[in-house]
Amino acid sequence: MKKLISIVCLTWLLSGCLYTKKRAIEKFCTTDSIPYSIVVHDTIVIKAIQVDTFFSAKLDSFIIIKDRLEIRYKKVGEKIFIQGECKSDTIYKTKLVQVKIPIVKPKDKWWVEYYWLPYLILLVLVIRYVIIKKIEKLS
């Protein structure tokens, strides 16, 4: 009998060593997440585009300018040079990003979870009192 009790006690003692920090957090804490907004500033750079070409024709020279686009048409002898350029541009973009931050918080106490229990007991006592008063009236 002593051997059985010592084996049970030893097993119980050794099984208690398996209680880890992770198991304690799972038992006593809850994991939740808090929504949090982060402002992200982003810059988009559009590089300049330039194309050069030439061909033969009998026309005068001219320049076309429209917003960021500039095209030069130039006649030199029998050859015509066309040069097009789109000027670079920078776009600044601001985004609002929602991020969920995980947190570990302690679990609520049992009386916080069962806040309605005193109201239930009070309701049962009131109903019991009313029923007892009706029985006393009938008797």
C-alpha cells in the first residue's frame, strides 16, 4: 500500500513539472487585439522619358509643349529631327493603414463574468416571497 501511495505521489509531483509559462498564460490570460491606425507616406517618382528619331520631309521646325510633354520638330537640310521629352514628376501619397496589435490581458474574475447572478437570486427570492404570501392568504 505504501508503494502505491508513493508511486501516486511521485507521479503527481512529476506531472506538476509540465506546467509551463505558455499553459499559465492560456489559463489566466486572454489574447486580444487592439485596432491601431498608422499613417504611411509614400513617394512615387515618375522618371523622364526621352525618344529621339529623324526622317526626311520638307517642313519647317516647330516645338509642341503640353503640360509635361515637350516635342521638338527640327528640319536640317534634307533631314528632320524629332525629339520628345516627358519631364519627371513626383507624386506624394498618404495612406491610413489599420493594424491590429496583439495584447495579452488577464482574464476577468468570476464575479465579473457572473454579474447577473445577484439579480437572479433577488428575483427568485421575490417570487418565493410572493408565492408564500399567496399561500398564506388561501389558508
